Amino acid sequence: MPSETWIASGNAEGAPDKFDLILGWIKKNRETFIGSAVILLAVVVFSVYFLIHYRGLRDTAWKNLFMAQQAGSADQAQQQLTAIEASYGSTSAAPYATSTKGDILFAQGRFKEAGAEYSKLLNLKDLAPFASYNVGKCKEAEGDLAGAQVQYSDFLLKNPEHYMAPEVHASLARAQELSGAKDLAKTTYEKIVLLYPDTSWAAQAKAKLAPPAPPSPAKK
């Protein structure tokens, strides 16, 4: 047999090429091949459909988010933002709808509700730092200075290089000062001066650290 000849001799002449081998396998496994091809085609078609459908949902979600942000009243905006969360929860616009709801509630002085909205975003990589800081601001606005300090400290522990870190340091120092922890506040202000020299944050911290001016002499 030819196959035995080229195998025994070590000569590649007469060896079946890869294409012939593939055709031979397909002939022997016709049903398996057809089934696999159908499944593969279905996966491709579904993937293309899903991609097109998702892009459509995403674009609509972002358009609706923009419209909600431009809404004339806070109540109308809240309704539209809630609708985005419900109908487009799988899109990238949904977390920003939640964040916008928090912003509106904060502006209305509804700090507890705003904090609840921001807290929904604490596990999202891109929005977590902003959500964490906003939760701290909500606690501070509610008068929970201890909770605010914990939140600000947690932000700085997890995001020491974030561009908002100087502002969060300043917020932490303010919360410490308001709670009566003047030594802790002094340490935080000194840290601001050390970490962020030649910035407005450092200038404000230096002003806080400066000794009070002596009283002017009474006029005779």
C-alpha cells in the first residue's frame, strides 16, 4: 500500500497532505462536522446581534441620561434617571444615572438618601473613588463627623495617588477640626503642606497652621 511505503521508507513523497486528511475526517464524521458548523454559525450570528443590540441600548441610555441631566425639574430628572437604571441597567450609562441621582439629592439637602445612592457605586472600579468621597460628604453634611472621618480615611488608604486626594485630605482635616480633634487636624494640615506644596490646598493648610494674630492694641 502507498501509505505503508512512504512510512516505512521515511520518504515524504506520496504522503497525504493536511487538506486531504481534513477532507477524509469530514467524510467519516459528516454529522459531527455539520453539527459543529451549525453551532459555530449560531454563536457568530448571536454575537453579532448581541453586539449591535447592546450598542443600540448603550447609545439610547446615554442619550436619555443627557436628557435627564438637562431636565427642567429635579423630580422629572429623578424619574428619568430611575427609568434608565431599570431599563438600561446592563449599560455603562446606568451607574452614572445613579451618581446623578445622588448629586440631585445632595443638592436638595437629602443627604441620607444621596449617600444611599452613592453607596451603590462603591464596588465599581471607575466610580468607586468618587462614590467613596461623596458618601463621606453626605455623612459630614448630616453631622456624622466620626463617620465622615472614617470614610475620608478609607478613601485616602485606597486611593493615595488619586487627583482628589488633596481635597479629601482637606475635608478630613475640616471634619477633625469640627469634631474637636485639633491635634489630628493639625497633623493632617501638616501632611497637606508636605505632600502638595505649591498648591492652593497647601496655602489653605498653611493658613490654618499659622498662629492667630495678636490682638491690636486698644486705642486711647
